[in-house]
Amino acid sequence: MRERALFGVAGNSDTFTKTVSKSSADAPAWLKSVGLDAYEYQCGKGVHVGRETAEKIGRNAAQAGIQISLHAPYFINLANPDPEMLQKTVGYVTASCQVALFLGAERIVIHSGALMKRSRREALDIAKGSLREILRICDDLGYGGLTLCPETMGKINQLGDLDEVLELCTLDERLLPCVDFGHLYARSLGALEGEAACERMLDRMAAVLGEERASRFHSHFSHIEYTLRGGEKRHLRFSDGQYGPDFAPLARAIARRGWHPTIICESAGSQSEDALEMKACYLAACRETAASRESGDTIER
């Protein structure tokens, strides 16, 4: 088991596409060259990549030591009870699983869904039933070794606050949460950030999932603009400055606990630069934690 967090990008940053290549097959080697560790292949608008291309990306990632994950189509809605729509959701997930195998990816991020004028409890119960059916079908098709990661969502009218995603993950030990801290910040209208908020969120994850499972959670991180009525509006760059969340408190909390999540940057075009900034912040927090322990100082939480 690895001992540190991994940092990577969702899709290809502007720097990569404008100065290196427009081919995702070239991304793993470049990510390694700049000091990153992970790459999340994007199938948000549908699973359109062919086997040959996916396998090439996977081979290049394995050679570079880059961990691959996959983002399944955005159209997934676990909270839709319509049988026909459930079949479509199953199709999106199983197609993602097949590509994940071609890529050598172990984790697949899936959206939780929308409330559709239902209560949060009603929507969550529907989503749990849908996810049970998806897991059963994935097992039948030979995809049982893959990890599905239900994602926390950024809009207030979407299913997917932290407690809802954690409850989904209690259905099966193979499930891991994709905790998008930018989404949680946006749907809380800026409340969920800072030292105390980060500690509460990580404590909650450990309480529901157990320390070991929580420690290897999947994550998305970016700054997100929000509106007071809807929550998430759009992803930003770190350099935009007006909105959060700040990564430093989360970096310190992860370092103090010795957790080792995979953190994927979803900034708008500056994924690689912002991911490197987060990695540097995290490594500094690790050094600070190690120095404090060596000197015998108590690390405050």
C-alpha cells in the first residue's frame, strides 16, 4: 500500500494541449515529466474512445507509473426510478467499466443524480436501489474487480452531499467516495472550507467507512464559483482568486492523518499547474508533520 497521496488531472490542461500534444496517449509521459502522479480519463459526454486508443493510453500510463481513473458519463442519474432510464444508466456504467479495463483503470467516478422534485430521502433510497442493481450487473459481466466512486455534487438540487454519498458507499465495501471538495464548498455556499470543516468531513468519512477505507478515498478539487440559489456555477482556476476552497487546510489534515487519497484537479484549463501547486502544499505539510513528530511536539487538530 502506498504511503502518500497522489495528485493528477482531469482530462488535458491547456498547457498540455497547446504546447505538447492533442493526443491523450501522450499525457501520461508528460504528467510524469512535470511531477504528477495520476490521470483521470474523461468520458463525461459519452464513452466514445476505442479499444486501441484506450489500451495505448493504458500502456503509456503503466510505463510512466501514472495511476489511471475514468469519469463516467454525466448523464448517469441513480435517483431516476424509471426502468428505461435505469437501463441507460446501467449501459453508461458498464461501457465505462469496459473502457476502464482497456485503460488499466481501477476507479470509475459516477454522478449520484438529481432530486427530480423528490425529497432527499426518497431520492437517496431510489439511488441505493439503482446502485445495487448496477453492482449486480457489473459482477455478472466480470467487472466486479473495479471500484465505483459515487461523487459528491455541487448543485443544491442534486443528490450527493457528503452524508448521502457515504450512505451509498455503505452498500458494498468495494465502493469508494469521490469527495469533490469544490462541489461541497459550492453547495454549502462557501461554508465547507477551512481547518475545522476539513477535519469534520474527514472524521465523518472515517466514522462511516472505517479509517483504512476512508484513507484511500478518491477526490476532485478545484475552485468553484457558486450562486446563492443554486450552488455550483462554474469551475475556476486557482489564479482567479475570488472563490475557494483553499487547499492548504485539507493538505494539513491529510498529512496529519497519514492518509493517501488520489486527488484529481478539475480546474478550468489550469489542471496541471494547480495540481502541482496542491502537491507542493501537501508535501510541505508532510514535512511539517514529520518535523513536529520528530521534535515531540503535539500536532493540534
